[in-house]
Amino acid sequence: MALALAAAPALAEVFTKEELIKANKEAAGGGKGTLIGEYAFTRDKALKDHAIKEISWLTLQPGDSIGYHKHTTNEDTYIIVSGRGTFRDKDGKDVAVKPGDVTIVRKGESHGLVNTGTEPLVFVDVIAEQ
């Protein structure tokens, strides 16, 4: 006798590269140049009961930056994939970042990022809110 199993609700989501939403921002956070973005979803589309509000692949060209800005309602994590840069932390201290590094800014803190290298600085950005 075979048991019939009910279909379980989806517990995970996949956003393929082809489905990502391309959106660029000029002078992001008061920075310089263009922040090139490919977003799985953005804050305006996030559900209220989900902690992750935005997730994206972001790219800064050499010399471009995300200005030093404050996160008043959320937390922000950068996972550096390729390239090199300088991350300005909550205390205003500049820290060199490279592939494999992870940065986190908590609610109420500030941060910024500059591509100081000679190739594109690519990173995954995850914004979460409690």
C-alpha cells in the first residue's frame, strides 16, 4: 500500500541569474560613480515578516564608491567576491578588503566602500531588518 504525501510548501527560493533585476544607482550613499546592481529583490518588494529585505550582486568600478552613510532601520552585510577596496567602518576607520572578506554594519551604524583596486569590486549585499 503506497502512502500519498501532501506537497510541502516551498521553504526555499531560487533567483536565477537571468531573473535578477538590473538597476544602477548614481552616487550611492553620497559616493562617486555608478553602483551596478543585480537584485533578487529590493526593499520595496520585501515582505514585512521576512528578515532579509534586499539581496544583490553589486559592482563598483575602480575609483567608484558608496559614500559613508547610516543605517537607521536595518543591518547591511557585504561579502567581497572579487577586486579590492577600502571599507570605512562604524568608527570611521578604513580597512582594506579583498575576496572572501565579510563586512557587517548594524542598525544605527554607518559605513562606506571604495574600489581602490584596478579591477571591478564585486560583492554580495544582504540587507536585513528585525
